[in-house]
Amino acid sequence: MPGTLVLMGSGETSPTMVEVHRAAARALPPGARAVLLDTPYAFQENRADISARARGYFARSVGLDVEVSGDVTGAAWVFSGPGSPTYALDRWTGSGVAADLRARVRARAGVTVLASAAACTAGLATVPVYEIYKVGADPHWRDGLDLLAALGLRAVVIPHFDNAEGGTHDTRYCYLGERRLSRMERELPPGSAVLGVDEHTALVIDLESESAEVAGRGVVTVRRPAGAGAAVTELPAGTRTDLDELRRLAEGRRGAAAPARAARPAAGRAAPEVTLEESARACERDFERAAAAGDAPAAARAVLALEAEIVRWAADTEEDAGGVEQARELMRLLIARLGELAATAGVRALVEPLLALRTTLRGQGGQGGQGGQGGYEVADALRAALLAGGVQVEDTPDGPRWAPAS
């Protein structure tokens, strides 16, 4: 079976990567053995839950019956994803899995999908992200699996390359930030480069034809450190290239393409999936518009759409992002507001016509009204009556506004 190597920046069990997984698994023969290496997260108490969610994702979305195993011998398809890169390295090196993974790539056989923490191990060196970002160790490298050596690539792989979770501090480059990555790059062997893979993005390498494609939402970056003739080349989603061009870019040899060629999306090709965060924001905007118009049914539809997105993303094993829990918190907030909207829906049906009448009365000004009272006096009496009934009215330059009285 022709070999494929897929390096994913993140989103490995999310809707954004479904098509990448399907394309990689398309050539698998019926009944082919598919293995999930759970080593990177095997130290976590929720190990079984993560594996169950991943197996459910591959069964539902990709059509693969996946077994959790530490033995990849004879497997047609191998996947490994989130967790600790160094934890995985220590156990794979000691168990022989490291040699088995290198043999798969060297033989150009089988589908090998490495994402997030597992992708971090694929190069000649590995970012010990837990130790640096969460424990406070000095920036340093650990030896990697160096799967790319069989492809003639001297590079380290850094997933989560465009991470922006830090907000006020730089968490790009798998939580290293520019300062720490620049320092670490000076310690790389001469002639090597950084291969950065953005979140919800994949570099798909056909090992037989040596062709490569960038799939998903973001960019694959080839970054050479200053000592190797500093250069940064970005390969956006849709780029089709080959290993020889990647080698030239990594080595800084003359003739390297700059900028990279970006292919036009194929006819009928689906647009990249939006992330859960983007979907949640869209649902929130729909809710706000409906609430502003007093349209409770439309607001309820926005909440139901958000709930459907949460279900779609429930298998996502990328826990650091916390996207599903944040979406649930938003849904709870919108449900509470939907209750408030429903509670005022009947009031609105009465108040809106009364406010329109009050505006007409105020427009009459000092003209005599019914019973000899001026228009302003009747309008004020109407506002007082509304307040007594629990509705507070405020006159603004843009017209009257009302709300339940506090």
C-alpha cells in the first residue's frame, strides 16, 4: 500500500480535519488494521475517556474501526495525537515503537498520522513543551524520532505554530513565543530548519510520489534560523509542492521557491471548516439580533444551533484549548437570557402599541387632547401607568426605550 505521512498542527479529532483523515484513509484495504497510539496522554487519569472519544470520532467521521494499542507492527494506519511529547519519546524509545515508526516512513509504507504532541516528536529535535511552558525549565531541545531524515529533511516539527491563547503574552510556536524559539534555534545543527504547522492545518506527504500538500485552514512555515541564512517561507492551505522543494527551502539552497505556490481549490471542494470558537461567535451574534428584535423563536434557534455545534465537536481531544467547555458556558448564558426574553415576550405585545400611542401624544405637544388635557400630560400619565405595571420607559434621542422596572 502506498505510504502517507500526515503532520497535523492541532484539531486532529475535530470537524476541521475530517476530510484530511478521509483522504489519507481512502486507499486502505477493507479490514485493514488501524492503531491508535495513546502514549502521549497515557499518564492522564482520563486516558480511557480520550481514547473512547477518539475511537468514536474515527468510527463516525472516517469509517475506521480503531484499536488502542502500543504495537504498530503490521498496522496499515497509525495515529497518535495530544499529550506530552517527551513522555511519548521516552516510552517509544524504550519499547521499540520509535524504530517501528522510522521503519514505516523509510519503507514508504502505510498511513502514519501524527498530530499535536506526536507531531512534535517527528523531527530531529523535539520541543519539551510541558517542561518549558508549564514547569519553567530553561528553553532546550530533546532528541526527536527524526522520521523526516528518511525523507532527506533536516528539520524540527513545531505544531500549534500560530497559537494565540496567551492573549497578552506570546504563545506562538507551540507556546514557546518568539523570544524562546529564537534562542533555541541557535542550538540546532547547521543546515536544519523549523517546520511549523498551524492549528487546524496539516502537511500531507505522499511518500511514494514525494508530493506534498497543505490542507486545512492555516499555513505550514519553513523557517531557517539566522545562522543558516535566515528566511521564512509560508505555504498556505491549498499549496501543492514536493519534498525536493521542501528540502531546498529547509537547507536554503538556491532555487528554492519564494513565495510558495498556492493552488486554486479544486472544483466542488468544500471550504475549510470553521472552528468551534467561530461557530459559537456566529450563534451568539444570531442570538443578539433576535433578542434585539424581540424574536424569541429565532433566539431559540440560535441556541439550538450552538448546541448542535457542541455535539459536533464533542470528540475533540485537544483539551488545552477548552473550546467545548467555553461553548457550553456560552450556551448556559444564552439559555438564561432566552428565559428572560420569553418572560417579556407577552409584555412586549402590550407595551409596544402603548409606546407608539405615547409617541403620538407627545407629538401633539400642547394641543388640547381628550378631556382638555395636553398631549404631554397624557403621555406622562401613560408612562406613570406603565411604571406602576412594572415597565420603565426612558426617552432617548433615538426614541423611547423600555425595560422591566428594577
